[in-house]
Amino acid sequence: MSTETHDRMALTKEESDVFQRRRTLARQELEKVDAEIELELEQVRERIAALQQKRVGPLKMYDAACTMLGIDNDLTNPNSNGTDPKS
């Protein structure tokens, strides 16, 4: 005896139809929410990419200033978290 047959309650045709419709509607709603999540994630990815690109210029200027001052660029130091130039 399969699990599906064993776990299924005895339903009338009408009850079965009701639950099948509920199942279909729930699946459609889940697919809609999943699509919304994917859209939001794509927008976040695009925003992060834009922000990362925006960092390039200031990082180059910071690096050049460090070079001119004869000091190490602490923002490119692997042990630095890159948030505090004095760290």
C-alpha cells in the first residue's frame, strides 16, 4: 500500500474537487510570490552591482593618496575590513 493511498482520507467527489481547487490556488499563489521574490532579488543584485561600481573611483583616489603619502593602503590590506581607514 503506497503512502499516498494510506494517508489519504476518504473524500467525496465534491470534497476532493474542493481540495484540488484549493491546492491549485495555493500553488498559483506560491508561484506568484516566488516570482516576486526573484524580481526583488534581481533588483537588489543590480543595486549592489551599481554600488560596487560606484566604489571604484574613490578607492583609486584613496590608493593614489596613500601612494603619494608613502603609506600602505589599508583598504586593500586583507586583514582590514575596509570600513575604517585607521583600522
